[in-house]
Amino acid sequence: MSTPTKKHTCSHCGYVTDSVSYIMDDAVKPSPDDVNLCLKCGALYVFSEDLSLREPTLEELMKLKASEDWQEVERHRRAIEYIRKKHPWPSDPTP
């Protein structure tokens, strides 16, 4: 199950999304400062107060990299990269 969000275009690959899903629990909804990964390229984003997505600040990125959550983020990014190598996106990635 996914949660509708403001439309967002990945600044790295151009993938457009308007919903998110929490990988471990469908009942979890996004909150400000939660991390989100682009499903096409694995780019890292953070939810703003209004739940729009934005790139993390350098301070946020450094704090995340120093946390125990970073290994989970990297594991998911590697999984996205692996899946996309095996199953590339169609030419138009717009959902």
C-alpha cells in the first residue's frame, strides 16, 4: 500500500513519483525528516515539513552517515542498483 505525496521529480534521473511506501510496514506514513530513496536510481531525499521531498543538507547527510541507520539505507540503495541492472526501466519512467 502506498501513501500519496506531492509530485516529485528526481533531480538525478528524472523519475517522477507521487506516492511512497514504507518497505517494512504498510501502516507507517512519512514524517518530516524521514529518508526516501528514488526507486529508479537510489538517490537520497528527505521529507520536508510539508512532506514534499528535498535533497538532504550536508549536515543531515553527515548525521545520517554517522547513524546506525546508514547501513540500512545503503543496503536498500544497493538493492535498487542491483535490481535496475537486472531489470532496466522502460524508456519512459513516469508512473
